[in-house]
Amino acid sequence: MLHDYELKSRSLKGQVSEKEWQTRVDLAACYRLVASFGWGDLIYTHISARIPQTDDYLVNAFGLTFEEVSASNLVKVNLEGEILDGSPYGINPAGFTIHSAIHEVRHDVQCVIHLHTKATIGVATIEGGLQPWSQYALFSLPSLSYHGYEGLAVNADEKARLQKDLGQTNHMLLHNHGGLAVGPTVGDAFMRFYDLQRACEVQMELMQTGKPVITIPPAIVEGIYQQANVVHSGITGGQLAWPAMLRKAYKLDPSFCL
């Protein structure tokens, strides 16, 4: 007999296309890594990934912690929020609003990471937002946008405003709410959120010192961003780091790939 606290298990390996399975494995690894860094929020917040060559995407099952996410229990949905894979779980409506809004218009994006970390909420809520006070900030600032707080993201009308505010940027701070990063792969989105998170952590710690801060000149900000986005033989920095992150996820708990 299955109790409410027990996971509903199934395996989709061999039941879906190779591209979908690889996306499931990468996305599940991302959830486990986010949990290991302490960026989770119980059963809330979301990371989504588009299945290549489709308009369908994967997102976490509502009710599971990030440590429980696996390749098979991720839920496949379309842009209307309809569950496509017979999952026994549902999805969080607030997560659907934000992620579907971005996947709907940003066809260059495979993965969207939206988290409620203390550091991103803090910097998103401070007047002036992210400042050029660290090298980490330089990886985000030239492609950073902001979105005003409108309450829980369950109103479909907010989608158009979110899409407009994000534009073609790859990082976003949502006032009073948290942070967001997008990327052409799961690895790219993960590294972009990592940089944004570290930048916000550094800024919050510097502010606590009460000491004057050395600001990096605008010309250097733009130069560093261009240097950081150099593609190595067609491979981005996020893609270079991702195999190491996968190895880390395997060492933490290989059950993510089941």
C-alpha cells in the first residue's frame, strides 16, 4: 500500500526519445546540484527545460523536494500546461506562468532557472539592484533585466509584462522575489545562475561591512562580459563546466538519473 509520504515510482528510460531522456537527466542533475548548494525552497521554485525540436518542456513535479527529483519523475507539459506523459503528479501553477512565458518567446533558450535564494531576493529588493562590485557581477550585468513584483505568479496577464522585461537578456532579478537565468543548454543556464548568485552573495556581504566599495568602471564591465562569453571551438563556458557538474551530481546521489 502506497502512503502519502512515499514517492510514486516509474521508469521512463527507453520509453522516450534519446533527446528527451538526455534532457531529463541533465535537468534532474541540475535540481540535485541546486539542492546541494542550498538554493532550494522546500517544494517551491522551478527549473524547466525544453525538449529539443519540440515546444514541450519538463518541470519538477509539485510536491517533491529538489533532492527527490529524478529523470523519470520530471513532468512533461506543453505551453498550455497540459501534462503529456501520464505523470501521477501535477505542476505548480505559479511555476507554469513564469516558465511558459519565457519558453513561449525565447526560442534560443532551452533551460530556465528561477529560484528564491536569500541573496537574489536581497539584491533584487535593494534600490539600485546589482552593482559592479565583483568580477561575478560582471558576468551578469550587461545581460541583466528586472521585473516588478505583482504577487504570486498565477495571473496569465503577467506573462506579457515578464516577456517584455526579460527581452533578450539572460539574467533577471525579480523585485522582492528572487533570481532567474536562462541558457541554450541546462549547463549554460546553471552557470549563469551560479554567477548571478555569487554576485549577489558578495554584494550583500560587502554591504554588511559598512565600508566604502571600489566600483568597477563601465568599460571594464563590458569588456569582461565579452571575454567571458567567448566560445571555445563552438562550446560555451557553461557547456565546458557541465560535465564536471554532472560528475558532482553522480557523486552526490546517482539516483537522479533513474
